[in-house]
Amino acid sequence: MTTTVRSLATVRNIGIMAHIDAGKTTTTERILFYTGVSHKAGEVHDGTTAMDWMIQERERGITITSAATTCHWQLDGVEHRVNIIDTPGHVDFTVEVERCLRVLDGAVAVFDAVAGVEPQSEAVWRQADRYRVPRICFVNKLDRAGADFARCVEMIRTHLGAVPLVVQLPIGAEAGFRGVVDLIGRRAVLWPVDAELGSAYDVVDIPATHAGAAAEWRTRLLEAVAEHDALFLEQYLGGGGEPTERQIHEAVRRVTIASGTGDGPVVTPVLCGTAFKNKGVQPLLDGIVRYLPSPLDIGAVEGEAPDGTAVVRLPSDDEPFSALAFKVATDRHLGKLSFLRIYSGHVETGGTVRNTVRDKKERIGKLYRVHADKREEITSAAAGDIVVVQGLRHTVTGETLCDPAHPVVLESMDFPAPVIEMAIEPVSKADADKLALAIQRLAEEDPSFRAETDRETGQTVVSGMGELHLEVLVDRMRREFDVAANVGRPRVAYRETLLAAVPGHDFTYRKQNGGKGHYARIRIAVEPWEGGHYEFVSKVVGGRVPREFVPSVDEGCQAALDAGVLAGYPLTGVRVTLLDGDFHVVDSSEGAFRIAGTTAFQEAARLASPVLLEPVMAVEVTTPSDHLGDVIGDLNARRGQVKAIGERSGASVVTAHVPLAEMFGYVGDLRGRTSGRAAFTMRFAAYAQVPRSIAEVVTGGRT
């Protein structure tokens, strides 16, 4: 067992995020090699990566689950500890990105120098915006044909609304890429043309062929920094001479960290290289340490006490313990493992903490520092650490753990609703028990995975974020939990909503069964609500409905909300207002008002013009221009709406919104129409009303 002593100023908690195939995992593997964690960098195409350790990841060559690791990097004689989380790029696993960004202090956004800013790049960038995560950019794959650094920088500006601070320029292009110009240090860093892992690089003067461009881009860099940092503006224009290299680095760091406050645009340093060809990774590590924040830079974390009063926790070992569980995983040998980001205080093996969300005490079993699927046991952990805890019985993703004597609830995280579902049936009774266990464990791990029993057929219906998401989960059920099951075809997870308002609807529940009776009367209003999924408001006055029965009405309405009124799909975007009611001092109860709430809501919702909603996907198709007409025609036939047609690296790019119901099997159809030369990406965009003719088929005519 080991215990780590460190200064918080030298800690970096970062994530690697990007569109699929931009090179996140390869970049992380090179970081692990150059920091000494790995003696041989794994390759995605060989299935030998350390971070993509799941068998499903290695078979498919993609990242499915976020993997954490810790490495160390020395800069200016000071050793820094860098905790890294490598996140998935595929849209089906966006929940992994969401929960990791919630607990990280900084991020590295990796871009493909050929493709530039791609759809999922935009999605993860917006997620980082939501959690105000400072970030730096790494333009990767500069050795590929068609790589265009300047174009990628401009896309960061136009597509993401960011202010790119270009601190490096590439030397050479495509197969001739051999190094970078350090604009701040006014030097060049060159690698051998065929750089092997561990190849030494040379620091030389800027080549004469790049001197003019370097001077121009350096001036742009200094002016952009001065525009966003008052102290540097004074240094830059104050007549004291050229700012020093250290002053520029400090100013870039300040504006990068300040952009995480949410005020103004994101200001982000831009570095470049090719991780696969082992060029640019060491300067990227310098940039991570130099520009991204430590827990001290992020400052205090805000939360609430159980009574709703504001609570602040400073990033200090001397503060009361507080941590957020951001992920749960199941290990075949160790059982349930909980990933924690510790914000304040410290915790030790065997200690007791409080889950303030569930108001339960938890005992810390064992503590681990993780490297992908490997673990190093430690005896204690403190502020700024990302660790794994064994033995937490009640805690799930998004819940707060704290010192029992100093309760606090930290901000949790929101997860998107599933958009696709499929039926799954166990082959035998023994498999039914295994299936139930598998669903329970996988649902604990993945908040975007849901399961329920179909009321009409009795089948188990699982739902998730896409075909690949469910395919991977079913594969895990079979391999990890030994479940033999028959799986149905994927189907759309529809929703229902209301178009009209019902200003008042009365319902009286009265039942006599020989003894004590049951009585509840309520009057509710139901209306569409654009503020979210559901809202309940009570406007009852004069005790017409006793205060203790009002939550029961709310519970009854929510139960009816989940059941829907057209075809059993959940209702969304609804506000219910309790206007009036009546009760009996003997016969009224919580159960009576719950039943009244359910029935009153069902009746009112049927009068409020209920309609069916379907998930609509943002689809981007990249195709050779000679197949453009076929691609557009096919998208139109799928009820798609073409939003834009552009060009990228000599190929046509079509952006469209298409209902998910029309996208099943699209990958095969697209390959057939374009002789395998086109590719597409897809992410959830919004829910939209289903055309009446299709809705009648889905609901069996109940529209």
C-alpha cells in the first residue's frame, strides 16, 4: 500500500475529448509512454491499448467507457501529477463524457487536422461549456493527406465560437510534417521524419522558410492575449519592452483558466502534432501543465446543506470531506466500485462518510488509484484526488459523499433520456435471474441505460442512446453475466406531449368497502410546459386539500405521466396545477389522493390534444461529390430535412435532420449507394411531432 504526498498546485485533473477517430486514445497512449507509465504504447488498430481495456473496445477499435489513469510530468524542474480520463467519442456513449466533465478541472480537445471540427466535437465542446471547463486544443493527424492546420483553427473560431490562441505552428505538411514552431519561445522543435517512440527531438532556430509566418502568428497571439487580459495589456503596451516568455505563458494561463468562469467566449491555446507518428506529444504535456488549472485555480466548490442553505468547500485537506461519485463500475472479483472526485478534506480506508442524497452512512472499504483496469491500493486520499472506492453499498452516479458532521450536497449532473429500445427475453428461468442481476448492475454503471417491463406483453424492454450502445450492453450481458437471451430488433423510444391546455378538470375518488371508506376530490389544470419534463404547482388555499396530501397528488400525476395516454409512452413537457379539492376527516388518505391524482391527470391529458413525439437525429454525411444526388434523395425519402451542403477536403458534406425511426440500417444502405465511399455521423438533436399517418400506425389509431 502507498500513500501519496503532494502539493495541490502541481495536480492536474484533465479529460481527453473529441469526435470519434480524432485520435484521443492514441494521444493518451503516447502520453502514458512519455510519462513513464507504459513501456510500450498500445495501438488502437492492434487492440493493444491500455486505456481501451474492455474486450468490446478492442474488438471495435473505439472507446466505450471512460478510463482513468495517473501520470507524472516534469516542467521547469517541478514534477506535476496529471490525472487523465480518456472519454469516448461516439455519440452513443456521450453520458461518459458528461459525467467526467462534471468532475474535471480542465480538458484537452483533440481535432483531426483533415476533418476539423466534427459534429461530436461540437457536442463535447458544448458539454464542457455547460460545466465551465477550461480547455486546450490539440490539432492531431497533421501527417495525413489533406491536413490543414489553419482551416482547423478557423473552424474552432467559427464552429465553436472560441478564441483560439495559436501557440504552435506546424513545420512541413502531410507526409513531410516534421515539427512545430514554438511561437512563445521563438524556437522550432523538430523530430526525425520517421520518429520512433522515444525518439529525441531537436530544439533549433525557426527555419527561414517559416520566419515570416511565425512573426505574423506571434503578433496575433500577443494581441489576442492582451485583448482578454488587462495585466498583459499593460505589459504589452506599457513601453517596458517585449514581454518575456514567462510573462506570456502566465498570461495565456490566466485567460485560459478565466474562460472557465462562463463570462465571455472560451479562450483556448492551440497546439499541434501527430500522436500516431510520435510528434508533438511532449510539448502537449508541457501545455497541459502550463495552461490548465490545478484544483487551487478552480477554487471553492459550492453546494447546499440539507436545509437548503449555501455551503462552500475550499480545495484543502483541512476542510471537511466532500466528494462526488461520478461513475460506478462492476468488477467480477471486487464487486461494486465507485469513482470519486474529492473536492475537500481527506478520507481513509475504513472511515465512515455520509451520502447526503440518500441520508445513508457508507463505510470506505478499500481505496485505489486506477490505471485503466489496473488498481493500486492506497490508504488515504485527499482534496484534488480522483480515486476508486470499494464497498459503497448505496451510492450511485451523481451523489455526494461527505463528512457526517458537516453535510453538503454538491451539484449533480443531468443525463439525456434514451432514444432507442429493444425487447430482451431470457431463454430459461435461470437466465431470467441472471438477466435481472445484469440489468441491475449495468443500470448502476450507466445512467443512460434503462429497463422496464412492458405492461401488455410482459417482456423486458431495455433502452439506451443508440443501436451501438444497446448492442454493447447486450454483449456485456452475455459475456460478463453469462445471460442466454433472445433479443428483438431495436425500436424507437417515442414520447408523448400535450398541445392544448385544460384549465380545470374535476375528479372525485369515492369507494366504500364495508369498513373505512376512501375519499378524495381534486381539481387540476393541465397545460403544455416548455420549461422541462414536468412541473407540479399547488395553488390550493384555505386547507381545501390538507398539506400532507398534496405530495400524494403529485405522485399520482407522475405515475400517470410515465404511463402516457396514447400508446404507453412517457409524457413530457407538462405542467400540472392543483387548483382545489375536498377531503373527509376519516375516509381521506394519502393513497386516496394518489389515486385521484393519477385518474384526474389521465382524464385531463386525454382532453389536452395529446400527440406522439419522435427523436430526430442530426446527421452529417460525407460523400464523394458524384454520389451527392443519391445521398440527398435517400435522406429526403427518409423524411429528412437537409439543412446545409458544404465541402470538406474535396468531398461533399450534407447536414440533415432525420427521424431516428428512418435511420435503422442506414449504414448498409449508404455503403451500397456510394460503393462504400461515404461515411456518416449521427447525434440526437430534438424531439418532434410524429406525422399523423405514422402516429396512427404506432399508436394503433389512438391519435
